[in-house]
Amino acid sequence: MNNNLVMDAMRLAERAHRLKNQFRKAPKGEDRPSYFLHLVEVAWMLQQAGLADEVVAAGYLHDMLEDCGYTRDQLAEEVGNKQVADLVQWVSEPGKDRSWEERNAVYLERMRDASSDVRSLSCADKTSNLRDMGRLLDRGYKLDDFLNRGLERQLAKFNGLDELYKENVADSIYSRFTTAFERLKE
């Protein structure tokens, strides 16, 4: 294990998201955990699946382009690894100037051509998101209480991704995804 790469990625991600004062989405009045917990969960799933250190590092950094204002080149320079920056770019949604529907369509199309590492990274990210939704459902909230697009659009998005994740995703990650997704569909 390249401890330096993974640890450097973890530190960079923690600092960047902390400086942006980011927290997880939650209904009004509900405790909003630090965004960093999401990054830890994603990286943990990738590491547990036995994926390469570059993929684990990308797990920590996967939202840097979308949420922290980094470019791919800035991230590659700061983390010292172009492969990690490329992985992050693969799972980053296109610009926020597009509609949610258009961003999701582009993302889904990109995943069709993605490598196993990219799909596993994407699946770990979406699994963490689904698990957060499940925890809030368990506390009695309805998804419409905290999701901008509501349940039906979310289900359609995850159904499309599920079709792609069935192939070329680490088994342990896909298993967690299906469990979390089934909870959402209940």
C-alpha cells in the first residue's frame, strides 16, 4: 500500500471540504454530519474491495472538481498523481450550469465507457449517498423532505446506474449498492 498517496489524498480532501464548510444533505433541523464522513466511507469501501491505492485516493478526492473548485490539472499537481486526477475527472458531473436531468444523462453515458476502477469508484460514491438516504428514512423522514428532485427521479437515476454497475464493479461494493438501493425502493 502506498500510504503516502492515500494519506496525502485524505488530508487534501479533508482540508478542501472543511474550508468550503461542507456538510451532508439532511432535512431542516436534522443533524448534518461533516462532508468528510462521506469521503471516508467511499474510500473505505474501495479499500475493503482490495482496489489499488490510486482508486482509494480518488475515493477521498472524488468531489474535488465539483465541490472545491479544483481543475483536473491542479488536483494532479497537488496530489502528485495524474491517474488519481483522471479517476476523479471520470466521476465528476459536468458543470452546474446544466440542468440536473442533463448532468445525470451525461454522467450515465460516461459510465457506459468507464473502466472497472471508475465504475467501482462511482458505485461506492452512490452507495454512500443511498446509505445516507436510508438512515434518514429510518428516522422517519420522507425523501421528498430533503431531495430536490424527489423519489421518482432519484429511482430512475439509480436504476440506470444499477444496470451499468452489474458489470465491472467490485463485488463487495455492488453488493452494498444493491442492499442500499433496495432499501430506497421499499
